[in-house]
Amino acid sequence: MKGTKMRFVALVIGVLISVSCGFSQCPIIPAPVTFVTAAGQFSFGEDIAINSDNAPSGIIDYAANRFTNTFGIRVVISPSAKQLVFKKVANVPTDYYSINVGETIIITYSSDASCFYAVNSLFQLIQGNPDQYSIAKCFLKDYPKFSWRGLHLDVSRHFFTVDEVKRYIDLMALYKFNTFHWHLTDDQGWRIEIKQYPKLTEIGAWRDSTVNAHYSTTPRTYTVEHTGGFYTQEQIKEIVQYAANRYITVIPEIEMPGHARAALAAYPELSCTGKQHGVEGLWGVFDDIFCAHESSIQFLKNVLDEVMVLFPSEYIHIGGDEAPKTRWKKCAKCQAVIRENGLKDEHELQSWFVTQMDMYLTSKGRKLIGWDEILEGGLSPNATVMSWRGFDGGVDAAKQGHDVIMSPGSHCYFDHYQSKNSTEPLAIGGFTPIEKVYEFNPIPSSLTAAEATHVLGGQANLWTEYIPDMKQLEYMVYPRALALSQVLWCVEPPSFEVFRSVLIKHQLNYLDRFKVNYSRAMCYPEMKVSRKEDGLGVVFTAADTSDQLSLIVRVDETNIAPKFPDFLIGKNILSFKRGIDSVVTYRFEVKSEYMPKPSEFKMTIHPSIGLNVEYITAPDERYNSGGNLTLVDGIIGAKPWKGNEWVGFDDQEIEFIVDLGKKTKIDRAELNFLEDIGSWIHLPNFVRISVSTNGKKWAFLPDKPIYKAQGCGKHLPFAFQIQKKARYVRFKIVTYDTIPEGMPGEGHVQWTFLDEIMLFSK
């Protein structure tokens, strides 16, 4: 296996080695502010002597263990040693360090944390093999851009052991992350021991079933198995200290008022109904949340008392997201709280609820963090916002003078798919390739310089509905975490091409040393579709030009030869012409030496492929990776959905025009919509179609209701009769005003996702 990995790295370097940049020869990620090389090398013998003066003893021990365990180099620690020495400096930027590699190695640092960062950078400079390790003579200096550089881990959906959490922290430390956001409670499991409330772990830490496949799959099936786990308070103290030794702060999250089913399974009297429910085995959002009555408030304050003893962090995360108000609207106790406090509605009740927690944490010398939903109904005075539904919540909070951590789903959700390859394991949805992560900038251009000071940094979130074990966890996080570390640390990040070169040339081998099960998706072959005058062109690309792809083409599972006039194969280039009324699905099986198994790509050739589409309503940039080709690219949006296959809108009215190129007798149109209520994606109310021969005068067809006519999205695609001569077809999609009460995201504008348009002619 090791030899295969080495060949994989060597072959892809050829394409990237020509990149020329000041950082291109620096192997460190995240890249330092300054890196200068000199002639010669510092070579290791069988051992290295470390000077124990002027450096924290814990870091000396960490360095000694890494030299021995990672590289097999024996360490001698002595106050008179000359090979590796440390010096503390002042009057430099926060967490500044430098490394000067000459005849000796000199590390200067400004803080204990920066000394630790320097040691980890030093290890990334080591080249060679056990027979002869060396470091090229060089000088570098470095300091971070953002103070909050975080990774999140959800242990509620799937439980991870103490040793697995420690490994997660170890890998974070390699790349200078300094904040571990630990999601400890949710509907599917309560993972922290609270001595005052033992049922939280006796009952709430265990569920009797877990949904199979994707939560949107119908009919649903379940694995009936008693599963779960929790951390004792002693184990939590152990992990918190373990992280602190690596200069990582652990931020606990105790979800409230929503995502509370596990807690309510243990103490149903804290809900609005008092009904007994088990710990949830289905993913999603649920109506049963903490009642806003004083008894629930006091319960959560008591829980936080024990949490604060275990976690010395300045911040405590209380969630605050996805809390349906269905139960509150019908709860006499909640309505009494609204009246007694002069609140306008249930949204202000949630703000009042969060404010109680905010005031309590403030009285204890702590600060509250909540997801951006805590903005609704008015933000509590001292709260910090973690913005996950895009950047807007963070922008609003910063403009109000609140601190912000940016964590938008568009760039920072590592539970999303990371490639278009069919070999990718099941994920919740979305599409966040490593390139997208690298585009992340926590400071939106809409903020002034003063407002931008409220942006503490950013973090990636890892929700584990579809991540059952450590192997899958590492696959989803790495190497995307390296891209995130770069954009959060670097004052001026190098180009993505330089980052990619360093990643492949140096860092994949480095990850191999730690036996990380990282994804190689960024180097897999891809199918790229382009618009042609009479249809589509398809090109299969490889990360390395020497990667000889093997391509098998099938129609209805039957191998075909390239004998069709509209089908040409040559150097992995294929061309397709649009027909009149036929629909044919081609299956491309692509094999590569560097893939674990062949990948299958599907393309449906239909009468509208490659037509010009004009968006009058702009799609959301997060869900428009293919531009105006997505609706006619022959790639049918599938479920579970991937963000790259669909076009997403969060508008109540959506309009676009399809140009057939010439006047044509149109029989009917077919259009795919996605329905995924748990992700706030709903079918629209109705579709209005109009046609024109010149793009100026339009003839309108009767509105086509979607729910009533099609049976709540059970039948896709949706068909619309046209039977007109026209060149242009205009679609206007009208949604409902807001998401209905009792559904996830109630009160918000729904998302509308659509895909392939097929216009059939007679």
C-alpha cells in the first residue's frame, strides 16, 4: 500500500512542478509569512540534542516524542545542547515565531502557543527517510491572521471514543488549529455526564434504532440496535487537558432550546407536552424542544454549572438553531411567559430564552456563543454569533457590534460531498470540494474595517449523521482541513495552485506518516461538460497527464462501439448532438490506476442539451456550480442530492428563459424539482410558462399547480403541456410565502432546487 501511495504522489507532481511562486518550495501548511532558503542542509544522525532552556517543558516533551515516534530519531535533552535551541522574544506580532536552520536550528517565539506552532512547522521541514533525514537550510517567520481557527465534531449522531477524540485533536495540532468545538448533545444522544441529572446518560446517551441509508430515502428502514455512549466527567477533564497541552481550547456545545430529544427522553417533564419519547433514531429537526418555562431554564442553568467546572474555556456554545415553535405556540406555560414578559411572539420568546442563558453565563464570567438563529427576535447583549447559514447572519451581528465566527455551509461543512465521483460514500448532501474551502474568506467585503474586527475567525463543522467511524471521519476532514488551516492562518494565502502542489508533493506523505485515511478525490478523473452549438462536449480529465484513463461506454448496460455519427471517442473526448424527442442515458465507467475502484458517470442525452439558458433570477452562488449549463447539461439531479447537480434558489419567485435557437413546435416540457423538507427544500406552489417567437411578445399558458397536480413530489419529473410554436420558453416558478408551521425552518423562505429541463418537439 505504501508503494502505491508513493507512485500516486510521484505521478501527479509532474503536472504541478512547474508552478512558480515564492511559496512553491516551502513544504509547510499553513504557509509562513516569510520563507527563504539557503544552500546546504542540516542533517540528522541517529539522534538530535535539544536544549531544554528557554522553552516550556511540555513542548520539549512533545517534540521529543514526535522525533522518536514519527521519525525514529533518538532525542537527547540537555541545557547545554546546541543542535536545537529556543529563544523567547518580545515586541512581535501575537503568536509570532521564527525558525532559522543553519549549522544549528534556532527557534524564537513570543508565546508558549507560538513555540508549539514552531515545533510543528519544524517537523514539516524534515525530508528524507530513516537512513538520512535532513532539513534544507532556511529561515522563516510566521504569525496567524485569525485568532479563532476551529474544527467542530458532532459526537451525538455517532459516538467517538476518548482515544478517537484525542486523535482528532492530535491531527488538528499538526496544522495549527486552536479551537475544538465539541458538539455534545442533540436529538440522537446526550454525551456528557451531569451528576445532578443521571438519567441524561442512563437514558439519553442510548438509542435503540438508527435510520438506514439517507434520511430522505423512502420507505425508511432502521437498524434495531442499542447504541450510544457518553463521556464521564473524568474523561472530559482528561480530553480538555490533552487539548490544552496542544494549545487547543475545547468549546462545549449544549444544545437548547431545540435538538433536545435525547434530554427530553430522560426528563419528559421539561418538554411542553410532558409525553415520553425515546431517543431519536432519525436525523432531522423535531418539534419537541425544551419548554420555555422556568423549570427548563433552571434545569439548563444547573447543567451549565457542571459544564463550566469541566471546561475552563471563555466561551460556552448553547446552539440555538433549528428550534421549531410548534409546541410553544400551543403550550400554556410558554404563552404565559410571553405575556408576563411583554414579548411579541415565539421568536422573541426564543430571544428571551437565550438571553436568560447569556445573563447567567455572563454572571459566571463566561461568554455565550450561538448559531445565527439567535439573531431572530433580537440578539442577547453579550452573545457571539457563529454564522452557518451563509455570511449574512455574521454580517448583521458584526454590524451590531457582536463578535462573530464565520462557519458558512457553503465553504465550511465537511459533511458535504467533496467530489462528483460516484465512488464517494453517502453524505448528507451539498458539494464542498477542496477548492471551495480554499476560497473561504471569513471577512465579507460588506464589512467596514471597524466592523471586520468583530470577526474572530472561522471553523469547519463535521456533522456525523453519515460518519459512523473514525476512518470515515478522517476521509471527510482531510485534506480539506489543510485548505481551511491555510486560509485561517495565512496573512496572504498563496494561490490554490501553489497550495495544491505543496499538498501533493509534501503533505500527503506527511499524512501517511500518521496513517490518516485522507481523501484523494482532488486527484481523481473528472467529467467536464461544455456547451456546443448543437449539443454538448464531454471531456474526462485527470490530475496527471500520464494517468491513462480506461473508458467503457454503455447504453442500457450494453457496451457500444463508437459507430454513431453523433458519438465520437478520441483521447477521452466525446461529442453529443441534441435530438428531437429521444432520451438516451449513457453510462461512462472510468478506470484509473490511482482510484480504489472504477467510477461511473451518467449523462442523459435529450432534446434540450446545451441550449442557452438566461437566468432572470440569479441562483444562490452556493448552489450554482455549473452556471447556466446545469439545467441542460444532461446530468440529472439525483437523491440524495449533491449541490453540484442542482440549481438552488431562496427566492419566492424564480424566472429563467430557455432559447431553442429557432422557432420550433414544442409539445411539452419536463422539469425536475427536489423535495427535501429536512433541508428546507420544498416543491413550489405553481409554475407559470409563457412562450415567444421573438423574445418580446409572450403568450401565457395556464398556471400549473405542483402539489395538487403531482401528489406532493412523489412523481418526478414534472410534465407541462405546451403545444405551441415558439423559440423562447419562459418559466416562472412561484413558491409559498414561507415554510409552513411545524416544519424545519418554519417562517423562512423555502429553498427551491431544480434541474434538467427537457423540451420535447413534435
